[in-house]
Amino acid sequence: MSLVEILRVLFDSFLKYRPSEPGWEERDRCILSKGHGCLALYALLADKGFFPTEALDQFCGSDGILGGHPESGKVPGVEASTGALGHGLPIGVGMALAGRIRSKRYRVTVVTGDGEINEGSNWEAAMSAAKHRLENLSVFIDYNKLQSYGSTKEVCDLEPLADKWESFGFSVREVNGHDVDLLESCVNDLPFEANKPSAVICHTVKGKGFEFAEGRPEWHHKSRFSAEDISRIYAALEDQ
């Protein structure tokens, strides 16, 4: 739930794409590196017409195309198979550099989790992006400050996060990741500086919109729901 507004603004106000032609060469590339957040991506892809909305009913079903992590080549609109964390940004750097070499004007956006950037592969990729001055690359960090079993501060403190990205050669902004107007203003300014990749630190709330789940890491892997849980979920949806 912390991802919804970020992806909504990217698909509504920034990315260029053709749902009827997912492999269109000039499309912008958007990689959901935190692949476990795929339900938010699937909802956007269905809404934009990449596949019928009925496919959402088969999420993780044996007859469906939508798995628990997004798969490239299987799900229209998915640019990279992700879920093994730390891979999205390296792939994105490769795509952005390929675009530069081939004189293409497409842009590459990578959406990462905050716990995910504990992975060293992200920082190797960040150094490479700065070295190659990939202003066609943007990274959005879903900074909900929780990972699978605790707070990011407790598991591996990321602060000072903005300073880290700046020290790796990125132009950085911080934004409320649930404020659509602020996000739209932010994406309209991309790239933030010439000859530099951009990083957007999105301050978000894990489980946003479901008060009983907000900020509670036990909901990260929750797979068993009581009748009371289900009732509260439906009530929260009706209140939106």
C-alpha cells in the first residue's frame, strides 16, 4: 500500500507507453525492483489496459499470469523479473546506458524498497550511474521505514539517506510519497540536474489506508486472515 501513489503518478503523469504494444521500442522503462509490491503494479497495468482487469482475480492462481513477484515476458508491461532484491537498479542502469549508446530518448525509472537498498548491488549500480552521467535514470525509494521483520533503523540504519545518494552522485529530492500533487510536481522536474541521475526519497507509511495494519511489520508476510481481519479490510476499503 505504500507504493500506490508513487506508481499511480508515474503511470499517469510521467511514463510514456503503449498498452497495446508493450514492447514498443521508444517506451519509457519502469522497473519495480521491490517485486513483492507487485499487486500495486498489477492494478496499474490492468487499469491502463495492458491486460484485462479480470486477470487480477487469478492472482497467484495456477491458471493466471500474475504471480507473487512480477515476471517479464509473462506479464505485459513488466520490464524485469524482480523479487530477488537489489537487482532492479543494476538492470535499470544497463537499460539507461543502452539507451544512451543507441541514441534513444526513453527514460528509465526504478522503484526500490528501503530495506532493499541494504543490498550492496544498489550502491555499485549507483556509482556506475553517476560515472556515466545517466540523467535518463531516476530512482524512487519507497521509504516506509519498515522491512520484513523490523524497522530499517533497527535492522540496518539508512540515515542519512539523502546524503548517501548525493555522495554517490545523484541529484536528490525528498517528498511525501502519498501526496499526489507533490509527486506530480516532482516528476515534472525530472531530471533534477543535467548529467546526473535523480533519486526521489518518498516518505511513506507501510499499510497506508488500513489503520490496523499501518506501521506493523507482522503484516509484511501475513497470509492467514481471521474473519475480523477480513471485515476490517472491507470496512477500510469502503471508507476510501
